[in-house]
Amino acid sequence: MRIIQASVLSLLLPVLQFAQPNQQPPPKSLVFTHVTVIDATGSPAKPDMTVVITGEHIATLGKTGEVRIPKNAQIVNAAGKFLIPGLWDMHVHIFNHVSRRPPNTWYFPLFVANGVTSVREMWTKPQDMSQVLEWRRQFAEGTFTLPRIAAVGTVVDGQPSTWPNTDTVATPEEARRMVRQIKDAGVDFVKTYSNLSRDSYFAIVDEAKKQNIPFAGHVPFAVGADEASNAGQRSMEHLNQVLETCSSKEQELLRVPAKDWSSAYDKLMVDTYDDRKCRKLFSLLAENHTWQVPTLILKQTLYFSGDLRYFTESLRLKYVPADEQDRWKPYIARQKKLSEDEKNLKKKVWQAHFALVEAMRHAGVEFMTGTDVGNEYIYPGFSLHDELELLVKAGLSPMEALQTATRNPAEFLGVLDRLGTVEKGKLADLVLLDANPLEDVGNTRKIAAVVVNGRLITKSELQQMLADAESAANRN
């Protein structure tokens, strides 16, 4: 039964921080001519278009030669190039509450240089909201290059907590109090986490609805994915609890504490897959508009069973500060200790999660891209393109995959009237590509320029941003 309230469906409408018109003379317009527009609405690509950007907005667009170009405009001849909306990463950790390294030294430039113009931040403590507001101010004023911080959430876990420094609750009363504290701090949504008890989770559900604040995140280990969907959870991260809910032994799996998980748990989970249960679940997720953020690139890393040089010899490591790389190294040590049987089981679990995506797609389940930046060997910006490629391999079309990183996040956040597609009146967060992403979604990596809130960042400037990020990593 669908019980999601309308107030919850319009997620975060009042909290997105958009640039306001400056009380200054109108800025010089930016114009792309002869460009192929892929607007991400689902319409075919539109060749030989002119796109006029004035201030922060797309003022108009139409066939080249039929659109009036404003006087003194900055004109970019984009013949042979492709214009798409700015990309979104809907699961990042800007405040890595392990290393606490300032993200402006490497996260932000790597996001923007890869065309990621908006992010959803998934672990902001209430005391960090002043910094978020400062970054949003800098974004609006254009005084500092960073992505649009579209939404922020606070992790609420049960006890024992999954991670150090997590806000935890032990009782339903504590859970309700935490929701109120999060709302009062100006945080945008409550992020439910894995070790919440059933009583605490459903207390969060009830209090969040009373406080008119959305909740999203992990489906707790003690809760079925179907229960979370019917409770009104707006997005589910990492496909958590989906295989468990699809299992013919679901109740047995839900009763196993996380501390007792083992290879036997994973084997039981995949060996008892029930297609009938899964189809019923996916129909429910689609009916309830329970969005999925599969983070396949994270799943691929967690269940990796191949050559570890894929990680240790990555050219992307040059952008990662040494102390962060040190934090990642235990992952390699753990992988090296795996037996062949354990590697084979990991491969089986990865394939099972991977197969869920196409089945969900056929059922009409809605997707958004997310990478879970902050985890080992997940890279700001770069891994978003990996995620798009994995989504296509999992069964989405290139257009559908592109929409998971453009139109769909804007729809989810209730701001599709302002962002997410290339249309007249929309805010100008755009990426100019050298090749067609509808022919090969990997072409989203071939970036010629990025527009952030109406401001053009050229290819040479993007390359300098990467160079500066590399230098900063090497200095620390």
C-alpha cells in the first residue's frame, strides 16, 4: 500500500540554495553555436543548435541562424560537440568523518573537472551546517569553484554504530529527539543507517513525517526493503536489503545480527533468491516511487575478486593525498587474504546485485547515480563516469543512464523546473563533450568545457584544476 505523504515527495524544495540575481548590470551572455544538444528529457539529440546563457540561466535555444545572439556575447563555436546537463553524484561524503581532510583541496576540483556540477552530501553533522551554508554562498556568488551542494543529510545509526563518530540512538524516544535536532539544525534530510533497530527506524519514520523532513539512506538490517518503501523512505542506497527481501529465507536473514555475518550469510542470501518475491518487491518500489541509488561502482569494489593492480596501479591515485591513500591500504591487505572460495562467493554476490538493476528497470523502478565517494578507491568525479558505464552494462540505455545523473536527481529533489535538463529558463549547469554519449556513455569523460551556474570553465582551466589537485595531493 502506498502511504508516502505528498509533503515527503516534494523533497527539499525550500533548502536548495540557488544563485539570486545580482543587483548589477546584466552580465555578458555566453553563447554556444552549432552544438548538438542532448537535453536529457528523452528527446532525440538536436543538431546544429544555438544556446544562449545570460546570467545563471539558459535564456533561449534554437536552430543556429534562427536565434538572436546578444550584443557583445562570448561566443563558443561548438561544431562537432555535444551539450548535456551538468552531472549529479547523489551519494557523496564531502565531510569524510574519518580523515576530515578539507574537500576544497581535492574533492571539489575533481568533481567539477569531471563535469559533476551537483552533489547530494550524505553525512553532514549538524555542527557542519555553517560550513555548508558558506559553500552555498560562495557557489551563488561565484567566488569559489565547487559543485552545487543540492542536499545534505545526517547519519542516524543504531548501537553499536557502524562507523566512528556516528550519531546513534538506542531507543525510539532517542530516535524522535534526533530527528527534531536534525530538523532544527537546518539539515535537509535524515539518513537512516544499517544498525537501527526496527523500533528506532519506525520512530524516525513517524517523527520525520510529523516534522515534515524527508528520510532516505540505508534500509536497516532488521527491516525489509518492502517495509521501508511502504514507510515512505525516499531513496534506498546500495541496493541494501533487496537480495534479503528477495530471499525465500528472508525472515531468517533479517534475524542475523550484522556482527554474525559471514560467508555463510552471503551464500544463503544468493542461493535462496526467489524471483517471484523479487518481482513483487520491484512492483512495489515502482508504485511507491522509492528511488534506488545502486552505487554499482562501490558494489564492484566491495565484492572485487580480480587483479588488485586495478586499484594499486590506478593513474587516479596521483590526485589522492598520501594520508587518504594510507587509509585505503587495509582494503588491499584484506583482499589478499581471501581464499579462492571466498573470491568466488564475492563474485557471485556482485553478479547477483548487478542483475537486480535490469530487473528493476523492466519493472519501472527509478534510478539515480551515486558513487559513495569517501570509500576506498572511489574517486570524486571520475567514479561517476564509471557508474554510468556500469549502469549501461547492467541494462540501461545510454539515455536512461544519462538521465540517472541529470534529469532524475532534479525530479527527485523537486527542482526539475530549474535543473536537470537543457531547456529554456533552466539554470545553466552544463557539460560540453567532444563525443556523443548516446553512442557510448563513456563519452561523458571527453569533456571540452563545463558551465557551473552560468560560468564557463574552459578545457584548459579544467586541466589546470586537475593539475592543482595533483599538486595539492603531493604536498600533503
